[in-house]
Amino acid sequence: MHPFIRTRIAPTPSGYLHLGNVFSFALTAALAKRSGAQILLRIDDLDYTRVKREYVEDIFHTLEFLKIPWHEGPRNYREYKQTYSQTYRLPLYEEALQQLRQQGRVFACGCSRATLFARHPDGVYTGTCRNRGLSLDDPTCSWRIDTSGAALPPHMQYFVVRKRDGFPAYQLASVVDDVHFAVDLIVRGEDLRESTQAQIYLAGLLGYDSFVSTTFYHHNLLKDFAQGKLSKSSGATSVQYLRKQGKTAEDIYRKITQLAGLERQVSSWEEMEASIPVGLIKN
């Protein structure tokens, strides 16, 4: 593997971290060690209605408990709140949004989530407001990218870059952050592959060549015993719950081994390196 400059761990503090998060973070640490990359801890907190202090603090507690390292970013809640919250980068996101507006790449959309599902069984947006001429200054509207003619998956057609509350949407904020911090290796779950495609398209519009040439590693998702994707709502798979049950860090890594179907058991993120394929998935 050729050397990289920086990768990142980017949890969203909308719930307690679960085994799926740990699997992704451990893989990130292992790939960083293999390639010589620095690890940035970036806390994605723009969904302010769901962010809670206990969820933010759980990030630090979990990483420290599992000895997953990071070289840059906040070390505790105070540093996160005073320096590293995404709210401090709002001017960067706004600059990108205004660039898209000036390029004529966005349109205003007044559709709610309920409206989307009423018009399509899977909630896929089909460009309803693209030609309605709604004002981008209407506070009740979101901003969507005009992806007409783009080869994107259905759920990423006309994706949102500015939410109805005026805050930047995940796809835009994530791209701007990765460019801002010079991230050139991104490790994420297979469920975010479509997001990767949308973000590469967005980066192209913004002229972010560094992001377009970023290397992506999409890993398989952990499955629970009912073969369902693990989520933050799965309390029994949260690291906090397992710790309260007396589980050690080694126990948690072994559990991940089992759920990931790895050929060999691991008891630390360092041991996970041997289970990573030599080639990276490049999008």
C-alpha cells in the first residue's frame, strides 16, 4: 500500500457507539498504521437536534477503552466544544453553497419527507421542484443539486446540500471537511458507497480535485444474528451496554470477529491488520 497523509474517524453523536462503529474505526486504525497515515477524529455534529453531551463523551470513552488511537482532533468534550465542533466551520460550508448557487447547480425544494414517500414507495426524489422556480431564499425550502444526466444511484439523484433549517447537509459538509483537513484515505461501510458516489460528483462541481482522487475503502457491514444491519438503536450491541455487562476490550474485539465472519480471531485493532485485503477499493 502506498503512503497516505491522513485518514479520519468521523462518528455522529446521535447515539451510543455500537460494534459496527468499532469495526470501522478499528479498520481505519489498522489501515492508517499500514500506510503511515495520521488519524483525525472528526465529530459530525451538524444534526444538532439529535446531538447529546453523553453521546459525544461516549466517543472518547469508547475509543480510549478499545485503545483506538487518533493523532488530531479533540481529546475530550471541552476541546470538542471549544474548538472542533463543525459549527466553527460553517463559513466554509456556506462558501461552498454559494459557489454552487452562483454556478446554477442548485434548486430550491419544498418537499417534505412525507411528500417523497407519498410520491414514491422508496422515498426516491424524482426532481419534482426542479422546474418550479422556487426561491433559494425561501426559509421553508432545502437546496438540492441538479444531477440531471448524472450517473448516480436513484437515492442520490438531486441530493440535498442545504437543509430546510439552513444548515449544510451531510454530503456537502463531509466533502468540505475532508478537503479542509487534507484527508486522502476514507474508510467507511458498504452502506455509504452511494454517498461516496454523490460526494465525488459534488467535489467535481466544486473543483475539489484532491477529493476526487481520494482513496476509498468500503468494508462489509457487521450483521447481528438475525442478519440485520447493526445500528445505534440496537442497545445490546452498544459498547456502553457491553461494558456494563462486564465485557472487556478483548471480548468486544472477539465479538466483532464473530459478526464480521473473519477467519481469525482478533483481540485488538492491531491484530485486525492481517485480515485486511492488500488491495483497496477505489471509486
